Amino acid sequence: MPAGQRTIAVAAVLFVAALAAVAQTPRRSVPPPAATPNAQPAVLVLRVTDLPGADGPSHRMDVVQPRGWTKWPLVNDEQPAFTEDGAPRLGAGCELVRTSTLGPGSQDIRYYVYNLDLNDPQIASRWREFQQAQRSEQRLARAEARSHREWEQRRQKLLAIHEQTTQEGVELLKAGEYREALITLTRAAELNNGDPVCRVHLAQARVALGHDAEGAKVLRRALELQPRLVPMLLGLEQYYPYAEDFTIQVDTLAQRVNQRRDATPDEYLLLGFMEFQRGWMDEAYAAFRLAARGRPKDTLVQSYLDLTKPAQTDVSTSRPAR
């Protein structure tokens, strides 16, 4: 068994044994003070480790049980005095009921179990402070867990609403209701800022309405969110009332963009993307080259240029006649 697990196991056994020892230890007949009429025995488990040193061995004490209690029995953050056999001197109100080690060969680590007399005002005061601090930490931990749980539930709810809204937008695209699809898919994008798919469909709705600049912007965002979409053929024709509607939309987009002298690199990226999706690689490559003129270091454009680059033709050289 690893040392850490053995330590935990020993501490648990000592704690249970200490409770049994305390139950069998006769109590003093002195009545408890009025401030603590319901005082009950408390158990303290200390671990003492012998440390070698130039001036002889020293001792280090750690509180094992109750966990998190460091204010006492440490006094002014200093180690207490130790007896010759290495037991901590805790003073009145602390009755040593058991001593144990991890086993043969582990004499440098010892455990001491004490019964704390809560009739002692000082010990009772420190114990109450510890319990109050522990309850406060437990309340904070529960509040944090509750907050995390509520946030996760809200996130899951938003994701469910986002998926439902995206599906509604896709159905509107398929029905040719492009203005309604635009509104619905915009709402879906706002519900989930990290979803690229709804933004691709939103770009479709923008193109169908002739909103090329806005469609280019939302498409770039989708590809930046998920670069793995770049080489993928998404079958966009299935999101129109008829498959040929996709071809009509791309042809119309190409006509609009190519006729404008002020078309932006992102609009050429949008055109190249739509040409790529319908499988027209030469037209896509031409559009991406125009996009690269305005953004020569654009990684998205360069990726598409590499994908759509035409094959190189072999040029044979002839030997000059002798």
C-alpha cells in the first residue's frame, strides 16, 4: 500500500479507536460551566515526524484530525514542546489515549490521539472557533457547488435552445423563407458564440438576400471558429427548396461580386467558399486568388488556394537540331 494511503488508513483507524477509548474513559465529576452545558468529548489526532539535523533530531507536528484545524494546538504558529519520547506537550485538557506508528520500520512517524476536555474554557473556545470556521467553509463550498450546478444547468438549457433554434432556421432555409431564416439563425448564433455550423447557414441566408458583406463576415467567423471546416464539402444544396436553387444562388453571388470594383477580400473568400462547395474548383481558385490580393497573409485564403490549385502541366523540352 502506498505511504499516502497507509497514512489515511492509520488516521481513520486511530480516530475510530480514539472514540472507543474516549467512551470508556471515566469523566471527571466537575460539572461543566454554564456556557457549555452540552459539551461533548472531542478527539485530536497529531502526526509527529522525526527530522534529522546537524544538532540532533527535531520533531515536526501536523494535525491529522480534525482536518483543517491549524490554529490550535499550535501556539503563535510555533511547534509545541516535546517529551523525550517525542510526544507533544499540549497541556491541561488534552489527555493522550493512544499512540501508534505505521508499522515496523516507521518509527520516525508516530500518531498521537488525544481526548480534548471541552470543560476547559480555552479548549472549548478554540474548538467552537474551529467548528464555526469549518461550517463557514462548508457553506461556501455548498454555495460554490450550487452556483456551478445552476450555471451548468443554464448552459445546457441554452445549448438545447440553441440547437432547437438552429434547426428552425435550417427548416426555414429549406422552405425558401430567407428573411425568417436570417432572423432565426442570428438568434441561434447569439445563443452560442462558439458554434460555426449555424453561422455557415446564416451566411447562406445572407447570400440569398444579397447581403454579401454581412455574409462574408459571418462566414469568416465560422471558419475561424472551426478551421477543420475548410476542406469539408458540406452538401449545402440540401438546405434549399430545390438543389438547383443552390447553383442559382452561387451564380448570382458571382455576378454581384465580380461586377463590383469595391468587393472586399472577404467577399471573394465567400464567393470562393460557395464555388468550392458546389465543386467548381477553377472558379473557386480564381476567387481565392482575388481574395489573396487584398490579404496575402490570410491563412484561410492560403489554405483554400492550396486545396484548389490546378494541376501543373508538363512542359517537354526539345533538343536543338545539330
